[in-house]
Amino acid sequence: MCQKEKGMLYQAHRGVQKEYPENTMASIRAAKEQGYDIIEIDPAVTKDGVLVLMHDDTINRTARDKNGLAPVKTLDVRDITFDEANAYEYGGWFDEKYRGEKLPTLKEVVGYAKENGMRVKVDNRYMRFSKEDLERFFAIFSYGADNITFNCPSLDFAKEIKRRFPACTIGFDGITEENELKEITSALGSDVEIWIPMNKPQTAWWKKEFLNKENARLVAKYAKLCVWLIDNERELAEALAVCSPYAIETTGGVKPPKKA
């Protein structure tokens, strides 16, 4: 086991994805029980405007009926109501012992995190929402969003979120150009999180720079350097050989140190 960075935060990708069905309350509760600091989640919205957790556009990969079968036809989350979505369960695809897990609402998960002293990083899939659904999304954080990191696709949108929720944290993926880092931190401050991926099969789709010593040094000069997606202790050791991150995101293969 590698020596872990003191003070480094541990973020659970879709909850403890490696051991529990992703984006379910089972996975979220496991993150709390195992000592993770942050939960990363994917917001989606149903046809009737209920904010839920779902990574994919469709429910087919993780939904199962009472017979353990996936939906026969493709079901987009946006095309079915919350009740129609929860006619399925979302744990059995991963393991029979989790059969019966329902689709959690965003409000439920945010409330759980707040009650248990955890932070939440919200992926920027909310950018796909209609104007009406986006307002529903923002309403969930009316308490102030002081434990929320909103992952943002643009500086303009980040400014709007920060205007609404001054106490929140803003995150960006893959910003490694110095001029852009200067512009972002001049507008939002150095509390911004910049998430840089490791080069591995799971991130092969990434089109920008992967983590290296040069971009790690540059990002850390201006903002909080964060690293994703780490599956095991070997990958963690590789990341720590390159930088001293503020936070790492893991599928659950790397556990936080036990708190005293």
C-alpha cells in the first residue's frame, strides 16, 4: 500500500461504484460508512420533472424488472415519469443481493449528504436540462449549496452558479492552459477545483491532456488540483509520484485512511 497524502480528500465515483450499484442509496451510504469525503453523482430528470440520479441517457443498463430482465425497448430517462422509472429496480444488474434498489432522487441524496457532513460533486450533465428543469435543479440547493461542487462546462455558466450560490465550489474538467487558468481564477478565486484524468483505458475517450508533472504543477499554481479516475493502490501511487492532489476520485478501489 502506498503512502497516502495527508489531508487529501477522497471522492467516491457514483458512490462506491466498484462494490455497489452505482448512483443508488446503497452506494451512497457505503461511501459514508467507508469514510469518503465527497460523493460524485450524475443528475438526470424524468418526464414529469423529478430530479434523479442516472449516468446514462437511458435506464436500460441498470434497470431490471421483477423477473430480472432489462427493458426490451430503449427507455430514455427524459421520456418516462418517475413512477414509470421506479417500476424497475436498479441493484440486481450489479448483484442479486442489491435487488430492489430504487432510483434515488437528487433531493434525497443531497439531503443525506448534508445530514452526514459529506460533500457532493454534481457532474455537469445538468447542462442538458431545459430552462424549466434547470430551475427545478437549482431549487434543490436553496439551502445555500455550501457542501456542493458544481462541475461546470464554461466560465460564464460558473459565474451564474456562483451568483446563485456564493458558498458553493466550482469545478472544471481538464483546464491546463495557463491563460485559461488565470481567467477562471481571476473571476472565481483560487478555490476552484480543476480535475485532470489519468491516462488509462477508462479515460481513453478524453480528448485533452492527461495528468503529467507539467500540467499538475501549473494547475496547482492557480487552483485546487484534483485527479480522476483511480481504481487501485498502484494507480494512486502513480498519481502521487506526479503531484500532491487536493482530492482524488476513485471507483472504490482505493479507501480513505481511517479517521482517528
